[in-house]
Amino acid sequence: MNANSPMKSADEIQSAKNLATVIYALQAAGFAIGISYLVAPVIIYLKRASVTGTWVESHLRWQLNTFWYSLAGVALGLFTLQSMAGFMILAATVLWVVFRIVQGWSRLSRGQSMLTART
């Protein structure tokens, strides 16, 4: 937590957890409703100031990184789609996104931050 940021109340922490839960749900729903995957980072960028200084902030960073790296993986996969490598890249990207959603949502539900320095 930043030394310059004020302590957050229990209600503010719960609100931050609810926000992160909604983002994980939007990311997961993206497999069925593609637009929800694109809406998730927009919400994060609009609301991330409200979670600054909380352990939930690490989840929003995790979720943004999941989005941007998956976007790069899909772009690379589509660019190389004419070869078998493109299909493998797309499949690996989908599996990686599923892993990130499951791992992040699981840690959030247990009240744990995403501990890695580079998420």
C-alpha cells in the first residue's frame, strides 16, 4: 500500500472486490459474448482510482495485463493463421486467458492479492 494513500474502509474494500468480481465475470463471459471482454478494460480504466492503495489493485493490474497480452496473442495468432502456428498460438492464448481468470478469481474469492511483481 502506498504511504501517501489513505486507509480504505471495509465498505470500500468490499466495493473494490465487487468491481474485480464483475471484471472477472465480464472476461469469462467474453468467451460467449465477445463484447464483454472488450468492456472489461474500459471499466477498469474508469474505476481503477477507486481501488488504489488496496490489495484489490493487484487484481485490476492482473486483469488489464490479461487483456492486453491476450489481445497481442490473438493478433499474432490471426497474423499467422495461414500456418499451423497460428492455430497453436490462438489455442495457447485461450488456455492462458482461462488460467488467468481462474487463478485471479480464485485468489480474489479467498481475499488474496496477486502477489507477482510482474502480472
